[in-house]
Amino acid sequence: MPNFSFVHTADLHLDSPFAALNVDNPDLARILRSATFEAFDRVIQVCLEEQVDFLLVAGDVYDGLDRSLRAQVKFRDGLQRLHEAGIRSFVVHGNHDPLDGWSSTLEWPSGVHVFGERLETVEVKRDEALLARIQGISYPKRDERRNLSLLFHPTDSVFQIALLHANVGSDTGHEPYAPCTLEDLIKSEMDYWALGHVHSKRVLSEHLPFVVYPGNTQGRNIKETGEKGCYLVKVGEDKEVEMEFHATDVIRWTTYDLPIHDLQTEQDLINALDHTCVGISEKASGRPSITRITLSGRSPLFKFLKAPNSVSDLLEILHERGPTYSPSVWIEQIRLSVGPDIDPMVRMKERDFLGDLIRYSRELLGEKHLGALVREDLAPLFESARIHRYLESPDDRQLRELLEEAERICLENLHGEEAQ
């Protein structure tokens, strides 16, 4: 079998609106408007520079059923560039862009294959030499609950690629579309599972069969932090596989926890925030950053931070300074995880209501299956059709943050004058 290479990408979400972000910085707003398109251009550039044999797109090309004409033209034009370079493209559609969504009547390059609602197998050749067989299937509609992975089986000894948009395992952070288990994928005896749906890069199996999520190409909110991009995959004659991640994000989302227990004055805090922004800028690999900073710890600054307008004033100071960092840093939000100079580990030893409450809180935080316990109690709320339109069910990390915040509020308000 000849050596060959390909790029595996997914979750482009072209024309994603970044609607939840209120930015009054014109330069940053301009970057955000074109970020998903620019990230896709960078995927195409990786394909061209590495001279790969083909591109795999594992679903959610577009951000919604009513995909914009602009997004469709941009996607078509990118694949046209690959076609002109002799690089084929293989595409499946997922829950955000199922086959029953609106599509404009565009002419697509002959080197593009879009898989339909039934499993198909396509051969990939170079100069008549067979490189691989690609099996793929698209979602006919958004709410795909079948285990589509069970349809995939190798046809011969040629390198076998499965292209699928699916949720592997019981990841509560993602909707269970086309749910399957890692065992399902391994038992299939395919060689490489090119997956989409999860927006963080994950390699679930680092040997045959490789099971890979590249994540999305551009983070779109504070839940999608860190570098985003695609995988360059090189396959040798004996099916040995090398993978290399290429970052394509135009702007990077980050979070930062800033302990303030050693800070005494407002000037100390401003200096610490400034130093933090410089560090974030230096670590962003030449990209502008959107960052959420959480101030944490028990500090003499607690009373100042809880006063009206204190946090908004700090945020305005940082927004004014943001463009002076190179590359720029936009602080999306300053969150408080602060408390007065009271040690809860000492206070919890008291045999009173507040001591009992803190002890119970710590027991819950130490519970391995906290998410399952709390989610059962909250199910009636988040399963309500009216509420589900406006609220997403919190993941395990968010539940722990909410519990910690509830403990802080109780400590601040129930401790009397000492907690004022």
C-alpha cells in the first residue's frame, strides 16, 4: 500500500454569529465576524502546503439548518482550491447541518464527495494505486439517535477510514447524537475513525483503530478554550500512522484564575491584572485572545470587590488597555470567587447551622458522581420545553462551580459581622 496523507477536520460552524459576545472594540468585532471563515481558509492552506491526498470533513460544516448562502459559497470555494490542486474532499453532515436543511443550488467541484443518508464506500486512488476506502454517512435530520457506527465494517485489507459525526461514550457535555461506545468503534476493525461533534481535540485510541476528534477549527465561546484546529495524518505502507495537530483558530478563548489572597490594595490588584494580560498575550501564539478572569481566594479586597461598580470599573480599565497588549487581549468577563478572611475549614468545625452547611457542601464536592446526583434533582427544570429554550443543562464542571459559589454566598451572608 502506498504512503499517503490527509487532513481531518470537523465542526467548522461557518458563519457562526458569536451572538453572546458584546464587543465594542471595532477591530475585534471585525475579526470575530470572519473568524470561522478564516479558520477554514487555514485548514485549506494546511492541505495545500502539506500536499495531502484528500480532506475529511466530519460534519457540522454550517452552524444551522438555514445555512447562509455566504457560508455555502465560502465552503465551495475552499474545496475548489483543493480540487484545482488535485486534492479530493469527503464530507458528511451532522446535527447542525443535516441533509434536510436548506441548500442553495451551487456547482460543486467534481473532486468533492458528500455522503448521503445511507452508508457509502468510496475508493481513493493516486495514479491508479488504491490508497484507502472511505465509508461515511450523513444525518438525514437533526435528531439522529441511531448508533450509526454499527453500520461500518472493513471490506478488505486496504486502509479503512470511517467518517462520522457522533458522540462516543457518555459525555454529558454533548448531545447524544448518533451515540456509540469506544468499544463499538474498536470492534468494527476499521483503521481510522474520523469523528466530529466534540469541540475539543481528543484521541480516544492511539493505535489501530485510531479514534480521533479534531475538535472545532475556531472556538466560539468561553466553553471552547485553547487552541483549535485540524489533524494532519500520514499513513505508511504498513498502516503506521503519524498525527500532527495544526492550529487554525484566528482568535483564542482562554480562562485564567488569579489568586488574590496576597493582594492588599486596589493598586496591587490592577498590577496583577495587567501582568496577567501580558502573560495571556505572550502565550496566544500571535493571536488575539478573549479571556475570562476569575479572581479567587480570601482577601482584604473582598469588601471592595463586592461594592457596586467595582468589577465593571476594573473591566473598563482592562478594555482600554486591551489593544496595547501585542497581540491584543479582550477581557470577556471578570468573575468573583472571593471571600472574606474567614477559613471555612476552621468554621466547619463549629456545631451550628453554618458549620453543618459547610460540612454538607464539602461532602457533595467530594462526591465522585456529583453530576448524576444533582442532575436528577434538576431534571424537571431542564426538561421543561419552555425553559430548555433559554437554559442549557450545566455540565459537571459548572455544577461544581455553582455549588462552590452557593457555599461562598452562605458563608458571606450567614457569618454575621465577621463576614461583612
